[in-house]
Amino acid sequence: MYIKYMSAAPDFRPEPAPEELSAAEVRATFAAVVGRAEHAGHTTYITHRGRRVAAIVPADVAEYLEHLEDEHLSTLATESLADPEPSVPLSEVVREMNL
């Protein structure tokens, strides 16, 4: 399934293994990190205390992921609208949750 999605993605190139840098290292080499993402399709994970907290990815990768998310949300909305089960009024939800 992964290959199916990736084959439809625009201009994906094989990239080297993702790199992990601390936030301090990224600050010190920001232009180079962005350049690798832009020109080589390289992903760099930013870590904080050894845990991945963010990533710098090529823009086409981020745009493609947004496209996939939009398609998924559209499918969920369509399925929800087609569901014959009645919705619950907000006032009832508020009452049940003691809000």
C-alpha cells in the first residue's frame, strides 16, 4: 500500500537515511539543513532530549501528506453524512459530560 501512494506522489526521489539533530545543532546549521531538504530531498529529524519532536522535510513531501490528509478527511465526512444513524444534539453531549 505504501508503494501505491508513493508512486502517485509528485517528484519523489530516493533519499539518504534521515538524519537526527538536536535543536541546537539545527540552529547552528539551519541553512545547510534546509538546503539538503530542498535540493537533495533529505529529511532531518529535530530531537529534544533524544526524542524526535519535529522534522524538516522537502516541501513536496509535506504538500503530498496534506493532500492525503485532505482526502482522508473528505472520505470520513462523506461516510458520516451517509450514516443513517441520527446525530446527538450538542446540548445532550454537554449535559452527559457535565460541562
